[in-house]
Amino acid sequence: MALGCAAFGDVTAWCLLAVSVGVAKEQISHALFVVIGALAFIAFMLLLGRPILRWLMRRGEEEPPSQTLLALIFVALLLAAISAEAIGIHAIFGAFLLGAIIPTEATPPGLLSPG
């Protein structure tokens, strides 16, 4: 619950920052792009990203996790970070959101914790 609240607060802060910078520079269109882009990114990650990750985790249930599974998760992490940066919010938010939507009930035993 606290993690979700922190993520929501972070996105809200970035969107408010984008709006204030847009007003200061008289570029409201950029601020609107950031706000709409952030909301679209969150919706995409929750509606499409989570089911895809759940399917991917169920396919790689062997222990230890395969190198292919780890590589795919790393690529997804980089894509989420690059997408967030392209929208105008910080890349760390994209990586954080990907980590937050990884389904723990379908995660291979050695993936998220050592040993």
C-alpha cells in the first residue's frame, strides 16, 4: 500500500512539475503531453504489461530462472525506463513501475530473492 502511494505521489509530482515548467515557458502543450503520456504509460503497464509479465513468469517456472527469462526482464526494464524518460518523467519511475507490477505469485523461486 505504501509503495503504491509513493508511486502515485511521484507521478503526481512529476506531472505538476511539467505543468509548472510549461506555464513558465508558455508551453502548455508540453505539460499536457507529459500528463497524458504518464497516464497512458501507467494504463499500458497495468492493463497490458502485467498480464504479459504474468504469462512470462509462468513459462519460466524452473529453478534457477533461465538466462532467457532474466534477459527478457532486463530488456523490459530498459524499455520501461526509456519510455518514461521519453514521456518526460524520470526513467526511474518506469523501472519502478515495472518492478511494482511483476506478479509475485507467479515468480520463479530464485528470481526476486537470493538463494
